[in-house]
Amino acid sequence: MKQVLLMSMLSLMLLTSCGEYNKVLKSNDYSYKYEYAKKAFEQKKYGQVTTILTDLVTVFKGTDKAEESLYLLALAYYENQDYTSAGSYFKTYYTHYPKGQYAELARYYAGYGYYLDSPDSQLDQTDTYKAIEELQSFLDYFPKSDKVSIAQNAIFELQDKLVYKELQNAQLYYNLGNYLGNNYESAVIVARNAIKDYPYSKYKEQLELLILKARYQEASQSVDEKKVDRFRTVIDEYFSFINNYPDSENRKEADNIYAIASRYVKD
């Protein structure tokens, strides 16, 4: 009996809530709609908030409610995990109100939303680049914010994701070998560009090892007249690698490459 009574009360509350929401949607009283939207936000009814405020932000342009309503709309999309829409409205906010009350948070959430939306490294990285751009902009504008460390760590993570994608691309070229051309050279170019763009990445050692291995395979599979010069390049890459990573867990593999290359190069 108690369960039935509880279900009846919950149903009544739901119907009452829906009834008021429908009333709000039909109302022409913008202040009433806005107050309902703020109450709905507190109750985490973010879908209702975005529906109501999408129209109100246009109505409120030039009024004392314009700034807060725009920020609240962006934040509702953010809390509803629609980070693309949130980012668009946050950007609109800080563009119109660069020194506004919520400018710091708008810039932060715009970037962090794209960070949360950043896909796996194998997929398109448009949102990753957007996240880095927005978070870096946030750091430039608010270098003393209490969210600086969070933003910095997010940027490092995003950059590593981009580097890992380039590492995968370089590895693919390496695996292709001499199929339809010198893919070892392509592997080296991709790896070097990644190191140049992100010199502090945690994948730097793997990229440098791949360069060494690619140069070794390129030399090994060369015609005789090119072997000596190419193995000299291998040796140069070897010394560069061990100077940077003398205690690398890949040291044995690098040393074996050097031993083979040394047989061809006798200065």
C-alpha cells in the first residue's frame, strides 16, 4: 500500500512539473520563463533550460539579463554534456563580454568541454585542436586562475594524443617498408616533425627509436653503393639516441643496430 501511495505521489509530482513546464513554454512573460529556467538549472533539468533560454537570449539582448542568460545557456549545454553547443555559446559569451562576470569560466569551460569531447587518437582530431586552442587562450587571459594547473595538464594530455597519432602514422610507414616507394624516409619525416612540434612529449623516445630503426632498415635494404653512406647516418642516429636515453630499456636493440652498422663503416 505504501509503495502504491509513493508511486501515486511521484506521478502527481511529475505531472505537475510537466504541466508547469508546458505552461512556461506557452507563456509570453519572459521574466517568468527566465526564473523558471534558473530553477530548472538548479534541479539539473538541463534540457528544459536550453529549450527555454535558446529563445530568451535573443529576447534579452541589450537588457540587464543578456549576459547572465547567455552564460547560463552555455553552462546548461555543458552540464548536459553537449560540449560542441556549449563551446559555441561560451565563445559567443566571452566574445561579447571579454571582461564580463563569467569571462574566466566561459573561456575555461569552452576549452575543457572540447577536451572532454576529444576522441580516440585514431579518429579525427578537430576537437582536440579546438581544446588546445581554447585552453591556451584561457591560460593567456587568466594566468593566475585557480584552474591553471588543470588546463595545463589537459593541454599536455591532448598534445600527447596528437603525438601518439603521429607515432602511429610513422609506424605505419615503417611497416610498409619499401612497398611502392621508400616508406622508411616517410616514417623518419613524420617522426621528426612530431618531435619538432612537441619536443616534451612522453612519446619522444619511441619516435627517436623509430627513426633509428627506419634508418637501419633503409640502409640494410639499399644497393651496395649506398650502404656505407646510409649506415653512417644510422650510426649518427644511434649516438643521438643513446646520448638522449643512455638508460633506455631499448638500449640493447640500439646497440645491436650499431654493431651491424659498424661493420660497414670503417673510418
